[in-house]
Amino acid sequence: MATFLSLALFFSCKKDDNPATTPPVESTPPPPEPTLFEMVQGRWDVDVPFAGKKANPSSPSFKNQEKQDIGTVTSAEFFGDSTCIITFDHYYAIVHTISVSDSITFNIDGLGPLTDIRVFGDSLSFSFTYYDIPMTVNAAKRKNVQVDENKKALLNNWKLTTEEDGAAFYENNQINGDFYMIISAAGSFVQQYPDYAESINWKWHPEEPDAIVTYAAGQDEANNNHYFKILELSATRLKVQEISLDPVYEDDGTGNEVITGYEKVIVNTFVLTAK
């Protein structure tokens, strides 16, 4: 018994004299709070009635700053490259670069400040002045379109080249400068001309693979008989066909014409490069 107690005392002392070599587990510090710039990333939609008409930025009434021509903000979208797209209720959009001024203010290049920016969960609010008209926006976060990993290159800012039907598009629309298409993860399809932009929505075609359908902002319905088929897609190049399914009519024997099918018509073929 004396020997046993001596051994127990010996090993107890050895343990105290030689602490464990394994370092104590340190608690992982919590991740830093996201910045306001990180919190606003994505698209935020405003629940407003759809106007159903297009603004004309070159019209005298628009330049005279009449509020009914400018319309109501329907969405605001912020990107990691500091681009901001603000869309109004008749397709008209402004595409500008933003910079962070302070914890609740961004500065829009060429327009002025976005002030009192607040994010509460899936809600966003801010104020700004456009053509001397003060506006306050309250919007909700929009879900992104599901895009497979091998098609995420589609989500980019694309410049239309003069290949294929691109040259004719520039000529027919009298575009003096570059034309861009911005396709966003949140479903924005922006056509950016040298002096103004128009924003609509896009989604995947329900039946045709590798094809997208564009439709008016504020509308859920889309014309699936008009779509863009992706022929080539890489990080730097996009080739698409604009396709229309035109109805084929036949006489039903009573003098009335009925639709008996659809004919696929390739309207345009476009080649675009990443900006």
C-alpha cells in the first residue's frame, strides 16, 4: 500500500511539472460585420403600379424635369464593381458608378448623393435627388435567378460587336457609340445606349434549353415565342441568336384561319464581348 501511494504521488507530481503539450483551444473570433456597400449588393424592387409606357429622355418634357415623365423608381441594383442601376416605371434606367461617402451615404458619379441608406433584413430605403426632384425609395430584396455554374459567365456587361448582324443593328438604330447589354443575377436585362438605358427582366425559357426570355419590368408574363438562344458562352465572348416563333395559319374549311403550328425564324445573330 505504501508503495502504491508513493507511485501515485510520483505520477501526480510529474503531471503537474509537465503541463500538456497540446495548446488550449482558442475561440474563433466572429466575422466582421458586413459594410453597407456589401449589404446593398443585389437588386431591390419597389412595389408600384406598372406604367406601361416608355420614357423618352430626349423629349422636351423630360428635360424640363416634369415628374410625371421621370416616373417612380421601381428597382435599384448594386454590383460589386461599384456600378448602380436605378430603374423607373417606364423602362428608363440610369447606369452610374457609385462611391462610398460614409456609413449611410453613397455618391453617384455625375448625379449626386444617395443619402440615408438603410438596410433592415430584406428591406432597403434611401433618398436621392434626380433632375431637382427629391425621391425616397423603399424596396425589398429580389431573389436571384438560378444559374448553373457553367453558365454564370452570362452574368456580365456585354458590348455588342459589329460581327454577324451587329453592324446592321448599330446602323438601323442610329447608334453613334457603343451598345451594351447588362445581364444580372437578379434578372435584370439592361440595354445601354450611349446616351440612355432601358431595363427589363429576363428568365430562362421554360422549354428551350440554353435560351432566355426577356419581358417588361413589373410584369410576370413573358412572350416565350421570342427568345435569345445561347450559341457560345465564355468569360469573354457571347454569341446568341434572336429567335421568333411565328404562327402558321391555315383555313379550317369554313373560311376562318386557325393557327396550325409555329415557324422558327432567326431574327438576328449577335456576337458580344465582355466589357
